[in-house]
Amino acid sequence: MSVIEFLRPEGWLGETGGPRYVQLRQRLETGIESGVLPPNSSLPPEREIAEITELSRVTVRKAIQELVREGLIEQRQGSGSFVREPMSRMEQSLSHLTSFTEDMAQRGMETTSRWLERGVFLATRGEIDALDLDAGAEVARIYRLREAGGRPMALERASLPLDILPNPLEVTTSLYEVLERRGQRPVRALQKISAINLEPREADLLNVPEGAAGLSIERTSYLVSGRVAELTRSLYRGDAYDFVAELRL
């Protein structure tokens, strides 16, 4: 069935089906689920959809914007609206202290980083408290967009005392690999996970719609001596991750 035939209003658009933009949104969702609108395919222009469905362009635009917010449709400047390719979800264990690079390597995926910040900075009050530093201390700070298989997956910001990571420029791929070489790899951590809606800047970096669901993870890691070694705040795509913990009696 062609997209034009699928969108003709006979059979799905009616007076008792609720708001018309909702009916159109549901029809487009059905098209995506059934394969009439496959991943990476383009939607007809709003004007054409309005003509086919006999709906106003305002109604069509509202339905498409709802699908954009749901992450099913993406709008490309100058090109139109396209069906997003579904993201394969990954399970990440909460039982083992591993790095992003190690997690992806176990899945056979190559990782890359886009550096957003890397250097030595005056510690913030939050970093001083979390890392147990003296007032006026400096920290090594790295902030990067983590990608796997060519897709943006997470934003990761780590802060460490300078005697643990004197030169943050050493970190090119795995932070934990550098720390292991220095004999300063953490052996345990406490994590706090929160559900959030991504802000515009973060959503843009992660290539998801503004306000999309995300996972905020704050991790404090410790050396075998019990000293705090690392404070990491990460934002993960909510459509890409499931965090799994094994519980025992």
C-alpha cells in the first residue's frame, strides 16, 4: 500500500475518534509500526498530507510535532520530516564498575568521543565536597559526548583530584584505562539514577527531540584505600539504555 492510499481518510478519520490531530498522529504511528512508513523514509510535505486527509495544515503540523516529541519522527532542515530509525536498547549492569569504553567493547562496538571540555579548573563547591578537597583546589575535568557505533549515546562529565589525574589530556579513549596505568583505578562506586527530560542543548548533542526522556547518573567512585577518586555526572539517552541489577536474598 502506498503512503497516499494509507493516509486517505476513509476508514480511520471520524467524528467520534477524538481530536483530528490525535487521529492523524495515531494513523502515522500505525504506518510506522506496520512498515508502510519504514525507517529513514520521508513523510509527504504537510501541504500534501493536508490535501490527502482533508485536514488543515495546522492540524497536520500538530500531529507531526507530537511524533517529533515522541522521537518517532525527525525534522531535517531543508529536507522535511523523516521516520527515525529505532535505537537498539542496551542493558547495562549496575553490579560491575566498568567504563563506557569497556561496556561497548563487550558488545563489539567501537567508541568515539567528541570533547566538549578537557583541562584543569578551579574546583566548584560541589566538586570540593564530593572529592573531599581543600577550598581553592584544582581538579582535572573532562566532559565529552560518548558515541558507539557512530551514534551519540551519553554525555559524560568527570572530575578528579589532580594527584589522581594530573594531565587530563592523557585521556583519549577510556578514563579508567589511564587510571589503571597509574595504579589509581576505582574499585567501587555509589550511583544515583534519576529520570529527566533533556534540555535543548543536551537533546541536540544526543540527537533526540528537546524534552526527550533521559537518565541522569551521578557516580562517586572510590579507591581500594577508601579515598574518593572520581565524581562523574552522565546523561544517557532514555531510548537506548536499560539499567539492570541482580538482587539476591
